Amino acid sequence: MYRTVSVSLVEMPEHSKSGTAFRKRLLAWHDVHQRDLPWRRTRDPYHILVSEIMLQQTRVAAVIPFYERFLRLFPTAAALARARETTVLRAWAGLGYYSRARNLQAAAKQIARNGFPQTYEAALALPGIGPYTAAAVMSIACGQSHAAVDGNVRRVLSRLLADHRAGQADADALLDRRRPGDFNQAMMELGATVCLPGTPKCGECPVSRYCVAKRLGQVDLYPARKAKRATESVTIRWAFVERDGKVLLAPPKNDGLWRGFWTLPEIPLKAAHLAARIRHAVTFRKIEIEVYTGQVQGNAAGWEAVPTARLKIIPLATPVRKFLAQWKNA
Ligand code: SF4
């Protein structure tokens, strides 16, 4: 039944009066109300790519300082391609989800070699780039007509159409083909600032007259709530051994939770003393790290005594940084 109600808005986008009026209203609202964000002041596709990768799973406010610092360090794809992975990971430290940084550098290497992709399909072939990011970058930087559907946009569509299945096809139909980049950003902005996940601000919504869920009084039914993955608790025990201006560290590994990062070594310790508990969350894992001080027992092969002066310049896992900051202030 709800699909029938939404036909006039979406299913004949080129010809529908309401589709055209919807686009006009949304874009007019966006032109006035959009937030001033650093990546909106550029059309450099590499800069937009960096912002889109950082914005995956990270809030806008948290991304801004990282984005600005990252582009000061690596202003071009060629500069990022040339950098050492440890330098890139250090610049990323604090943003989490480090596979994004590795993929971004792998993408930068391809861009430095072949130039920035000219098509959506070529962008999609870059490492770590999915349909949303490819559509966002190609529409915003290159003005190509591809609808970008992230979580915010899916929620807006689901409510506008009162349809749990609303997604890419609806976004494609609704897209403004004259201003695809602005339209995509307007849909995202609407989701981020007005059509919020909890309680949407329908009174401030520029397109409320087209919203089927609002008309039906069923805004709270859309989108369907997903069952959350159960949280897993993990306890890790690390040793903190400092002697002669050096700290014992475990070098980075190619797999596991701290892939690519130095950590404190896992114990056993002799005469251990619990020095700190650090809490850290990675996706669905709640990690409690107990840090012990004491003397190392047995073979410490594979661990390295690293001068404390170097701790600032090597990529340390975030909980190690947290511990060292606490230890210094204790
Ligand atoms: Fe979202 Fe409310 Fe606007 Fe509908 S009217 S799109 S639910 S903010």
C-alpha cells in the first residue's frame, strides 16, 4: 500500500512534478543550511576521497582535525603513495578502523600511477572503495550522476517512502541529475541534522510535505530496527617494563587486533603488580587491558627495548598511548 502512495514522488522522476518540486526544495534548503565543512570547500577528488573514507564510521566533528592534519602531511595522492605505512598509521591514530588507512594508501598508489578514476566503475575498483564512496566522490568531485546511499540516506528514504526496503533504486530515481553532488550531500545533510536516527525534527524538515511516514503518523516505524550484535568482552594482560630510558615493546604484527601497531608485550611476569586498567572498544568488542609492572620472566625474544624518545614517532596502539599518558601523569 505504501509503495502506491510514494509513486508520485519517485517512480517517474524525470516527469513527475512532485519529484521536481522535492529536488528544488531540498536543494534550496541545502544551499542555505549546509554546514561549513572543510571538504565542502574543495573539488579536489583526492581530498574528497580522504574525507569520505574518514567519515565512514566516524562522526563529522571527530573527523575535521584529522582531515586537516592528514592533508597537511599528505596533500596529494602521490605524497600519500610515497609515505611509509607507519607514518600513515600514525597520522590515522585516534580515528580507529585502520584498514581504512591501509586501503586509502593502496588507492593513492593506484591514483599516483594511473591518475584519478574517470568513471564510477573505475573508482569502485580502487581498494576499500564501495558503491557509496564511489558514488559520493564521483558525484561531488566530478558532477557524475550516481546516487550515494549511506546509512543516513537509507533512513531518510525509508521514512520518505514509508518503505523498509527503500534503497539504491529509489535514490537513483530521485537523484537530481543537474546537481548530483549537491543533491547527494543534501540528502546526507538532511539525515545528519534533521531526519535524525532517534527522533527526527519533522517540524524543521524542508521536505516534510512529501514524507509518507509523516503523513501516516508512522515515523517511528521507519527504518526497521536491526538486532544489535552482542558485545564480546575480552581481557588482555600486558607488561610495562621500563629500564634505562627504554620501554619493552612488542613489534607490529600483520594480523590480529593491533595489526601494524606496536603494543606492550603480553605477559607472563614475575612479581607482577597491576599498574592500570585500560578500557578500549573495537567494533563489538569491549576490551579490558590490565597492565602489570614487574620483571620479565623467561625468554623475551621478539620484544624490543625502545628508547622512550621514539615512542612519539612509532605507531603505538591507542591503548598503549592511553596507558603511557596515565603513567606519565600518575
Ligand atoms: Fe524525516 Fe520527518 Fe522529514 Fe519525514 S518529515 S523526512 S521523518 S524529518
